[in-house]
Amino acid sequence: MADKTDFKKTLASYRAPRGRFEIVDVPALTYLMVDGRGDPNTSPTFEEAVQALYPVAYGLKMTSKRELGRDYVVPPLEALWWADDMAAFTTARDKSRWSWTLLLMVPDWIGADLFAAAVRRAAAKDGRSARLDDIRWETLAEGRCVQTLHIGSFEDETPVLARMHEEFIPAHGLRMTGRHHEIYLSDFRRTEPARLRTILRQPVVDAA
């Protein structure tokens, strides 16, 4: 039986140090994506987006294993976060003003034709999923990024992000570009907040 690829082990961008910031080069990766806006704790569209992504992701995994002979672990859920005024994200934490894109990475050996077929199969099995038609297939090229591993509640991210944005990034002659990126190594639906493991990532470019 072929080995099962685990991208958390094979891609360096899925690993980050705890307690310090690291500059990494993230390769262009293809994702299933769903957009939304509002507080992820109260907005029904957030949970609907999560529920739509996983049937498609696991359908692709099974197709890859059965038809292509390549098995893999479905990568962790990820999200891009932003606000028109980023203070609403990093300081005030006004979640009602947040915009987001949920992401699930798919291997580069899977093509858009298999994605379309996976969406059709998921719809046939559960036509109630409100966001299936909103899932898109897109490549994200972040390039150079600063990231760290945060262990603890999402509410405790603010001082970590402040150090990343206001101290580490400018001190290394960099400036922020792109959107704040989080990778959820823990299932936040089943893990107590103090034990959550989240990679916090910020794309950067030279300040000059």
C-alpha cells in the first residue's frame, strides 16, 4: 500500500516555532476557498462554510486514493482574516467587522476537474449544504512570511500579533502585505481554548 502523505510533516510552512518568530518562504499552494464576513462565533455562515468544505475535501482524498493511487491526510483548516480598519482585528477585536476566507489545501497532483466532480458528489449526497456552490478552487502565492506557533485561546493572540506587526517585522526591514493567515493545527470545535495550537502567519516584503 502506498504511503499516506502528511503535509504537516512534508511542508516546512506547516511548522512554526513557539515563542519566537520565523521568516519562511511559503510555496504557491492550491486551496478550496469559501469567503464570508462577521463574527465566526455567532455568524451561521462561518459554520456553514466549514460544513461545506470538508465533504469536498474528503471526497478529493478518496478519489486520489482510489483513482490515482495517492493517499494523503486532509490538511488542517486555515483562514485569511482582514478588516477595512485592521484595528478592528488586532486591537479592538470587533469581530462583527471581520472578513474571512476559509481554506483547505489540496495536493498539486489533483486537478480542477476532480474538484468539480467532488462538489457534484457532495451536493448529490447532501443538497442541504448552503455553501457548496460558493467553494472555489484557487492558488495562493504568499511567498515570504513571518510566522509563529501560538498555543492558547484565540482571544490571547492580540499581544503576539502586536509584537509581530509592530516589533519583529519593522526591525527586520520588512513591511506587511497580504492578509493575516491562521492555520488551525487543533480542531477548535473539540479542543479547549487553552490547548489550541495555531500558526499565525503574516506575508511580508522588503520595506524599502
